[in-house]
Amino acid sequence: MRRVEKTNLPPQRARPALRQAGFTLIEVLVAALLLSIGLVGLAGLQGASLMNNQSSFMRSQVTALAYDLADRMRANVPGANANAYKPAVVLHALTTAAFAGL
């Protein structure tokens, strides 16, 4: 036979269902709000990353063009001493050559 222990705790009352009727809906709305704020922040980070990536690509292109120009000047020292590498002419020639392969 089972032994039933008596405690001094009061009997639990049944809670009315109407007392917590909208609490779950409020939790869902708050969670959706926090999720949307997080997604907007993530979109901002993605935009900043894209901008920095574009800047990095441009810097690497400029570095490659500068090395190419320096190599051409080293190969043609008399032309470099005669100021044959004018910035506008060289820039046009380098950019035309760089984008010819595309």
C-alpha cells in the first residue's frame, strides 16, 4: 500500500484561462521586432562590407597599374629621362590595355 505524505502546502488553485490570453502573442511580436532590427543591422553591415570590398578592389587595381608603369619606366630609362611618361597619356594607355581583355 502506498504511503501518502501530508504537507503543509495549500492546495493549488486552477488559474483562469483568460488571465494569460494575450501573453504569447506579445512574446511573438517582441521576438519579431527584435529579429527585424537584427536583420536591418545585418543589411547595413552587408552594405558597408560591399563598399569596403569595392574600395579594396580599386586600390589593388591602382597598385597593379603603378607597378606596371614602374616596370615600363625601368625597361625604358632613356624614355623616362626624356619625360615620355606623361600622366594623361600613360593613364589612357594603361586603362585601355587593362580593359581590352574584358
